[in-house]
Amino acid sequence: EDQVTQSPEALRLQEGESSSLNCSYTVSGLRGLFWYRQDPGKGPEFLFTLYSAGEEKEKERLKATLTKKESFLHITAPKPEDSATYLCAALDQTGANNLFFGTGTRLTVIP
Amino acid sequence: KAGVTQTPRYLIKTRGQQVTLSCSPISGHRSVSWYQQTPGQGLQFLFEYFSETQRNKGNFPGRFSGRQFSNSRSEMNVSTLELGDSALYLCASSSGSANEKLFFGSGTQLSVL
């Protein structure tokens, strides 16, 4: 059964304190690994898509990486505005265009 | 370009009632997907519509149904509401190609009393 697990559930960082969020996936024939950001009261907002092991993508203070079993979202020198819930989602090879989401990591960056 | 619009923003219903939620996708997008989000389960896929046809379906009971109109707008219906149906219902649109990123609306918060 396809499954996506994220850790930690919650993370508190001081402003400027870098860290990483983990996403472990068990998906038959991964077609894409997605990262989304969700702010309170809003829908998820797309950040990255990774397609194959070894791939990396960057956007401002965020960098996403992918291995055959995990993806990491590295946050470098975070700012308070980076506080949000970060969601990881996997798309499998069934041809069905639905995403398997993890339950997210709630990040709080303290000034 | 306007984003994905969901109405209403909040709904309060009682057990046994039915509810209809509406979603207007981004102009030009032909695929609309619906997700249920709860604190314990996270986001779970309900179904996807493409060009007025249900293309994919998640593991939800038949009480959950949807449809898509010729202008790509979509509605989701839940009949015989149960307390466990309380959740944030999110709609997402895309052009419909595989591996494509989804654009989400802000959701409809449904509370069943």
C-alpha cells in the first residue's frame, strides 16, 4: 500500500537556525514527489516537484532533495515568514492522478 | 489570473443532512480534484474530474459524489452526513497532464453537529 510519512510532526527553530524536514515514501513506481506549503486557513501552495533520485531543487531558503526512499526539505537560515505546515506528497505509477499526502511538518520560526 | 475559488467558505450542518460544495478552477484548467483534510488523516484524495468525466476515485463511501460542468466548474455532494465528515474540503485544479502540480483553493470548512 502506498504510504507517505513525514517527520518531525512539529519543529521550532530560532531565526537563522537551519534544519531539515524528512519525508519517507513507500510508493510503487514513483512518478513524482511534491512539496507543498500550507498556511493556516489556506490551501496548500506548490513548492517543488522531484522526479528521480539524486535530483535537487532550490527556491530562496528552501532546497528539496530526493533519494529512492526519502525526500528532504532543507531550510537554510529560516525567517519567521517561513512558519507554515510543509506537506510532502507522492504520485504513483497507477495512472491515477491522485497524490498520497503525508500529514505534514508544522514549522515555527521564532524571531 | 484568478485562483481556484471555493464556496462557501464555512458550513454547519447536522447529521443526516446533505451538502453541496462548489469549486471554480483556474481559467483554462480542465482537471478538478477534491481532497478531504482532517487533523488526524491529513489530505485524502476523493476524486478527480476531467472534461466532465470522473477519471479517478479514492476510497470513500458512495455518499461522496461529484460532478463537473462543461465550463470545468465542479461540485461535490455529501449525502446523509455523519459526524466524521467534519473536515476541510479542498479543491485543486490543473490542466490535467500527468505529474503536474496542483493549484488548491482555500477550502470549505464543514462542521457536522
